[in-house]
Amino acid sequence: MDPERQMREMAIQWGTPVFDSEGRRIGTVEKVYRNADYGVPPPEAAPKVIDPYMAIKTPQEMLWVPFSQVSQITPTGVTLNLLENRIHELGFDEQPGFLQG
């Protein structure tokens, strides 16, 4: 990962707006899960390559989206590389068992 993107990812915090790939606001960041949130040692269910996750609060529910689904990070928010209606198809409406808290 390039250092500039890593710096932008570190700036994501509670309350950051989240948009789908067409610019529709989905919700806001509730929590960012980084490596330490997997536990030490990580549970067996954790992926071998750890991708940070965001918990996103929408008006209807919570979503858990890996950073690999982020296409853009700007001062005004985070844009995902998927449409809002694909979130359920990809299972991001279910908290992965390896995330703590």
C-alpha cells in the first residue's frame, strides 16, 4: 500500500460520512477496526492478511465493510467502490466473527 493512502486511511474516524460509488450517502463511520481489534493472537477465523474494517452506521442498520472496498478518501468523506444495493449481496450487513467489539 502506498504511504499516502495509508495516511488517508489513518484519518478516517468516528462520524466520517460514507458514500456509495454513485455518491449517495450511506451513513457514517461508527468505528474503525485495525489490527489490534483482532485480538492477540488473532482467532483462527481471522483472515491471514488483515484488512482494516469500518463499522458504518446507517439509518436502518450497522454495516461492516473492509477497507479494500474503499475507492476514495477525501476531507469530506469516504467513497466505497460498490453500490449501496450490493452491500447486502456481499454480506457486509453481518459483523465478521473475527472482529471484536
